[in-house]
Amino acid sequence: MDWGLHNRMARFVKPVTGHTVMLAADHGYFMGPTRRLENPHLTLEPLLPFADAIAVTRGVLRNSVPAISDVPIVLRVSGGVTVLKEDLSDEAITTSMEDALRLNASAVALSVFVGAAHEHQSLVSLAELVDEGEAYGMPVMAITAVGKELEKRDARYLSLACRVSAELGAHLVKTYYCEEFEKVVEGCPVPLVVAGGPKLDTDRAVLELCAGAIAKGAIGVDMGRNIWQSDHPVAMIQAIRAIVHEKATAREAIQMLELGKKASPPRSVPA
Ligand code: 5RP
């Protein structure tokens, strides 16, 4: 890996643990004002001290994140379709590498839609973005998006999507946790982080997902709704950090979360 690319990656994949807690807040690019992310500044501000990176679009970055913040940025650079369309796979690159560099991004991210109508377009976008990333020292994260077809979240499908992303040159892949997740890890020669997906029913389920993913070889999480839609987002991200960086078990993290709930400030974002 070239020095600049390696250095950017080390900003958010913490060299001490080799792991990362990325906070995903890019949902608005196709979902609009998602619940509890209506005002990204209010949502993000209390969480910034606990995030190894935030995953956002350039619009949220410029308008909702103070430029004096030192949190590393994983910049979402794909889009072009919204939840109003049946086919979410019709994405293209929506932010140039030049703008990503101007914004001092630590990585760029795009969705790939393996098996969907616009599979070809998204995979070619990934390959082209990697060419640019290699030229400028910018890591590229491929997000194995499953669109509206959530039933595809099994090890067979995700192994295929992650491996194809790595083969096309992605430096990091974001995917979903699933049964037999170790098979997804085994077949993917680059590091994997997991998303959380829609908010789970219990805190325990969130922390067990994180612990399972780390135990099976993910290097971290890139999680959104299960953190900032929580009633105690600061306590939740701290409990997740304990799993990702300190090898806490799900059980230990749950105990931490309960203590954190008593100490954490009331959320500033309406229910
Ligand atoms: C949107 C994304 C999100 O960043 C990703 O889904 C992670 O967020 P969540 O944990 O809420 O699923 O890629 O396309």
C-alpha cells in the first residue's frame, strides 16, 4: 500500500488495535431526513468524540460538521437515486476525487449492487474509483448494498459481493453480519466492517451483532441507526467501542451500556 493511502487508512483504522468504530450518517443521500438524523449536526455533535470516523456525504460534511473537527471523514461519493424508486441500484459517482481531496477525506465510499439491475454500472464505478484512489492515495470502501432485497443478506451472497469488491481493488469493504459470517471474512482478502441495518429490537441484539462480527474477523463497524436512533446514543457507541477496541464481550458491553445510560446526557434530538 502506498504511504499516503496507508496513512489515510491509519487515521481511522486505529493502529493500536487494528480496529475501527465508524459512525454512518450518510442515509439522507437516498432516504432523505431519516428519523433522528433530521438535523445531522444535532445528531452527530455528541458522538464525534467517540467515532474513529464519520461516514457522510459532502453536503452533510460542509453544512453540519465543524471544519475544526479532527474526526476522520469517510466520504460517500455515490448516489443519484432515492427510496421513491423501486430500483435503488441505479447509482453513479456523484462527488469527484478532487472534491474528496479538497474536503480532506480519509477515504471515499460507494455502494456496489451485486446481482441488481445496475450491477455492471456500480462495479465499473468501483474499479474507476480505485484507479483514482490509487493515483491520489485515497482508500476506497465498497459498500455491499442490498437495496430493497434484504433477504439477500446471507453468507453466500455477501461472500460473492465482498470478494468481487476486493478483486476490483476496494481497500476496505462494508457488508452485513450474517450467519456463517466467518465464511464472508475468509473469502475476502481485504478488511471488512459491518453495518447495523435498520434499528434492532433490543440493545442486546446490537451488541451481540458487534461482538459476533469482531469474533469472526471483522475489523470493526460502520454503524448508524442502531447508534443514533438509540435513546442513549453516547452510551451505545461507548459500549460498541469496548467490544471493537477492548475485546469486551457482549455481556460486558451490555453492563457498560446500562451504567452509561444512567450517566449519559439526555439526547438532544427529538424522538
Ligand atoms: C447507507 C449506508 C449506511 O451507511 C449503512 O447502511 C450503515 O448504516 P446502518 O448501520 O444504519 O445500516 O451505507 O447506504
